[in-house]
Amino acid sequence: MCGVNAEDPLRRTRLANERTYLAWWRSGLTAVAVGLGAGRVAPSLTSGSEWPYEVIGVGYTILGVVFVAYAYRRHQEVEEALKEGSYAPFQSRVALLFSVAGLVLGLATVLLILFAR
């Protein structure tokens, strides 16, 4: 192949790891923004109790902070695996934790929308 060397796949994988790291950051920042909106903006638009909005806002914000923290850990795991010539799969328990957190927060938000006055 013309112009392709043995380092190209490794370079592409490292760049993909960098993009994934930034995607985790975007997800984290989005969750923090949703937390701010749910916890501070939404209560000011309602006449009901503020605490349910604040609890959900804190939940989204914590999830966002966890995403950002995990971004660094995941990036390091992949880099270490690349140095060793191996693969670092996404752990099932982490996927389950994030899925449960998203489901709980999503369902809590639905209940808040339907029943908070």
C-alpha cells in the first residue's frame, strides 16, 4: 500500500480514543446543564414545591461529574492497553451503572412532569 505505514492503525486508534474522551466530556457537560435547568430554572417556572426539581437536578449534575471523571479513567485504560498491544473493553458493570442512573433519572423526570404542580 502506498503511503501507509505500520503506525497508521495505532495513530487512528489513539485519535479515536481522544474523540471518545471528548464525547464523554460533552455528555458530562450536557448532564450538568440539564441538572442546572432542572434544579434551578424549572422550579422558578412553577408554583409548586421546589425540592423535587432540586433533587433531580442534583442527580443529573452528579451523573455529569461522574461522566467527566470516568472519561479520564477510560482514556487511561485504553492508552495502557494500546501500549501493551491489547484491548480494553468497556466494562459491563459500568454500562449497567450508567444505564440504571439514566433510567432512574429519566423516570423521575417523567413523574415530575406528570405529577408535580
